[in-house]
Amino acid sequence: MIAEKHLNWLIAAVLLAVPVAAWLAGEIYTVTLATRVAVLALAGVGLNLALGSGGLVSLGHAAFFGAGGYAMGILASHAQSYQPLMEWPFLIEGTKSMPVIWLVAIASGALSALAIGVLSLRTSGVYFIMITLAFGQMFYYFAISWPAYGGEDGLSIYVRNGFPGLNTLQPIQFFALCYALLIVALVLCARINASPFGLALNAVRQSAQRVETVGLSPLRLRLTAFVLSGAITALAGALFADLNRFVSPTMFSWQTSGEIMVFVILGGVGRLYGPVIGAAVFIMLEHWLGGVSEYWQLFLGVLLLGVVLFARGGLIGLFARRRVGHV
């Protein structure tokens, strides 16, 4: 077995090398698949912060993923139709600028997580799981009944949003943006895990009563982690919507929450790069087996069952010694 730090570097290098080699070889679709891996891995990183560090099993993270996606869709749709979002009391216009959209998406995810977390974190166990699932479904049905932005049919964006100095219509350049944001999120999570806050959050996961006896508030620690998790997941949602140039209520669905959780479980709950390898395996199975059989999820289920039963620590745990906090 190798050190987890070295395995993490290897995963990051492979995720970068594959699309670059594919771009040089003219395999554009492979670049798009790698971009999808990076974006979905970012969503998994967000959930892993709540699940792996805080022990919060959430089935409602699609609410934040969809919030980020719709933040992008709404801003971009108003920009392409030249109609402001609001004219009174302030003039608020749409935009095609990625940095602005990302900030709005992060704020949307953080505020949604704050509102949901304040209510749901007063419970625990299966009650917390069901409450987060219920909130996710509330967002889903709200999006379906929102005809101004496509309702059940979703909303199409004709041209991908722009980033200063880059041509985001070039797949390799858009991949570079997504990859850079993924690495930033991973570094941020590594620093959080190694910080006093991260250590306290880990202690809350193990024994909330002991943390409370030393004067710390388990609710505040969990809520902070939940808000940070929601913000990261919402950023992934905005990137996913930009990748597809389309948003729909399915981004809020419980299936989306389940897929994000599968990324984390496959790679390894609490493992820094677990969501990255989990998302990569998921996308590869979907790509390779999806063309063979429409029931390719059966093979995914078998793999997931094997990981849960025999691979403690996920796929990364099979090959690496545990080193907390390393990138």
C-alpha cells in the first residue's frame, strides 16, 4: 500500500493528463467526459465535507446542486433575452460572466443550506435523512411548477458563459476551469480538516456530548459544515449547468442526491479524493456499459455492494494508508 497523499497526487495527475492527451488526439468527447468527472467530483467534495467530516448523511444535497444550476440558468437566460431580473426597487440584470454567476451560485447554495440546516440539524439519524430528502423534493416540485423558467421542460442556454481571458467554448479550456475549481475545493477541504474547526467537527461526529462539555456547540459546528458543503455543491451545480447549457428540475431530484452520495461511498467516506475516484468510476461505467445495456446500473450496484461489504475506506482505502488532511 502507498501513502494516501501520493495516491491523491496520482489521481489528480491522471485526471489532468487524460483530457489533455485526448485533446491532442482530437478526442473531444473524452475531454467532455473528464469535465463531467471534475464537476460531479466537486459536488461529491461538497457532500463529503458534511458526510465524511461531520457525519451528516444528507439525501437533500440535490437542493444545493439545483440551486447553483438554476442560479446560472436564470442569470444567463435574462442576459440572452436582454430582460432584467428586476427593475424595481433596484435594476438587476442578467449576466454571462462566470465569476459573477459562481458567486451568486455559492451564495444561493449557502443560504439554502443555512435555511435547511437550521431546521433539519435539530434532528439526527434517520429523521435528519428524511428531512433533507423532503427539502430536496420541495425544491424539485417548486422548479416543476415554475413556468417562468421552463417548468418541467427545463431551461436551455444557447451559448456557454464566459470567463475573462479564456474561450470557454473550447472544451479543454472549460475543463481547465472546472479542474482548477476542483483542486481549490480539495485544498480548502484539506485545510478545513486539519484546522481546529475540522478537528472539532470530527469530534462532534464521534461524540457530540463530549464536545458540548468543553464549551463548544455541536449545532453550530454542524451548521457551519453544512453551509460550506452546500456552497461547494451549488458551485458544482452551476458548472454542470454550464457544461450542458441546460437546467431542469431533475437537478433537484432525490436520484441526483443519491448519485452524489454514491460518488462519496465508492471512493471512500471521509477520504479527501474519494469523490474524485468515485465520480470517475461512475462516469466510466456509464460510458462503457451504458452502450452495452440499459441496465448498466446493475453492475454499479454490484460494485457498490462489494465496496460497502469488503472495502472499508472505499476504493482509495484499498490502495492507500490513511493520512488525514493531505491533498
